[in-house]
Amino acid sequence: MCGMARPRKPLLSRERIVTTALALIDAEGLTALSTRRLAAELGVSGPSLYNHFTTKDEILDAVADTVISEVDVSALGAGADWRTGLLAWARSYRAALAAHPNIVPFLAQGPGRRPAGLKMADAAFGGMVRAGWPPAQATRICAMVRYFVAGSALGSFARGFVADPSAYDPADYPHLGQAHLLAEHQQRVDEGAFETGLLALVDGLALRHPDPAPPQK
């Protein structure tokens, strides 16, 4: 009698675990992730996960690093204009986080030992130092961008307003007559706010840099 053929691919892999964990976090939030729930989603027993990850935090680290690996830091390379690089990095950074907002609170804790997070930090800091920023100021610039991007990706300003016009009685809120329309235009409002703030930040930094060249937008 012939035995059962082995599956061509192993039932579990780090990639499959991370992909499933990220999908669960995207759908239901960080609190939904547990090793028991993740194992159920994967159709395996809980202990099977420990062949690839020893703790839930290790899984979260891998998920977070997968998100950060989507950030493009190439514009911060040697010889690049720091303004162009900073704008490109911040936009790519926000796009990655905005696609997965539920992981942002975990990412906000910093890169820890995560390789993609450390590579991003190294590229950003290195790009600023090469551009002539003193190391201490380069550190502050990188931190500022992280605060700004994380805050922008964490929530929506526009979705904070209800779509009911009666909620904004002109007797009480004389300047909010159009506030009920904000949620309908959420993406345009939020992305416009991010761009306005980002350009203002770079323009302000340019005034403090010895290079008098205008910012590249």
C-alpha cells in the first residue's frame, strides 16, 4: 500500500504566520491577536506556532517589520537632495502605515531590534548627516518625521465628524456648517492635511540649513 504523499509545501512557514497575523490585526485590531486565535485562523494547533516563533511579541515584531519593509528609503541615498529624500521617505512611510493603521501603536514604540526598522532609521539618519545636518539635529528631524507620520496614519481627522448636518447647529457652531461633509471626502482631506504639514515642515527646516537652495517639492 502506498503511503500518503507529503505536501509540496510545509503546512506552516514564518511568512504564512506573519501574513495571517497582519490580516487579523488589519481586520480586528491588535487586541484580536493571540496565539490561540492565530492558530485557529491557520488551522493548526497552538504549539505548532512555536516551531517558528517563541512568543507572541516575536510575531508582532515580524508583522511590524513586514510593514516597515514596504517603506522606500532609496531617495535618501548618497548624493540625494535631503529635501527630496525627506519628502519621498515621509510619503512612503505614511502610505505603509496608512495601509495598516491598527499596527501603528505597536510601531510607535520604536524599531527595537527589528531589521527593517533599523535599516530605515539608518537610511534616514545617514541621509540627513550626509546633507550637512549635525548628528543631534539629524536625530531630531528623524524623530519629528516619525511622530508626524505615525500621528497622521493613526487616525482620520475627517472621519471624526458625523455626517448628520443637524449635529452642527449654527447657533452653537457658526463655522462648522460644512463639517458634515468631511467624512465623505475623508481621503482627500486627510491626505491634503498630511501634505500641507509635511511641506511646511520641510520648508521650515530649509530655513535652518546653511544650504540656501529652495525645497524640492
